[in-house]
Amino acid sequence: MLNPTHLGLMAAALSAAIVSGPIGWFSRGLIFEHIERPTIVQAATDKANDAATIRVIDAARRAEDAERERQQRASAEALRIYREALANSERAALEAQTRLDQEIATYEAELATEGRSCVLTDTDIDWLYGRVSASAN
């Protein structure tokens, strides 16, 4: 048979269990709501922010690469246009110089057939063309 002391101890243990059960559940809920859940939410937010940061950095890198390629194409096109204009300018200057040299040669030939000559020396002609300074005379 049960001893009344044992019965009292069992009743005390049973009442402690009945009281501590809801307290344990309640305290577990408090711990989850105030400690664990915010930590989980913060970890998930941090992970989402990290993923968003990676996507933004990747998009920025791709945009920079595209802009760099666009600038390189624009620079190459500008260089091509400049080289073409320079070649045209050099060709025009060469044609003008050739035409001038031909006109001079024709005029000198005319003078020679008429028995006349140019009184200018080669130094004078160089000075007229701006090839030498006036102090060289």
C-alpha cells in the first residue's frame, strides 16, 4: 500500500508538473518570440540583402562593361573618321603643292622661252615659302 508520505510527494510532483508544463510552454513561446524569431528573421534579411547586393553589383559590372564597350566603339569610329579626314587633308595639300610646283615650272619655262629670267635667288624663294627666317638672308 502507498505510504501517505509517498502520496504527498507524488501529489506535489504532479501539481508541480501541472504548473510547470504551461509555464514551460509559455517561457518557450517567449524565448522563440523574443530571441529566436528575431534572430531567424535577421539572418534571413541579411541573406536576402547579401543576395540583392550581389545582384546589384553584378548588374553594375555588366553596365560598366557595356559602357566601356560603347565608348571603345565610339572612340574607334572617331579615330577612323579623324584618320580619313587627315588622309584627305594630306592628299589635298599634296595636290595643291603639286599644282603650285607645276605652275611655277610652267611659268619658269615661259620666262626661259621669252629669254627672261627670275631675279630671285633660291634663298629668296625659300624665304617667300617661309622655309627660312629673314635673318638667314
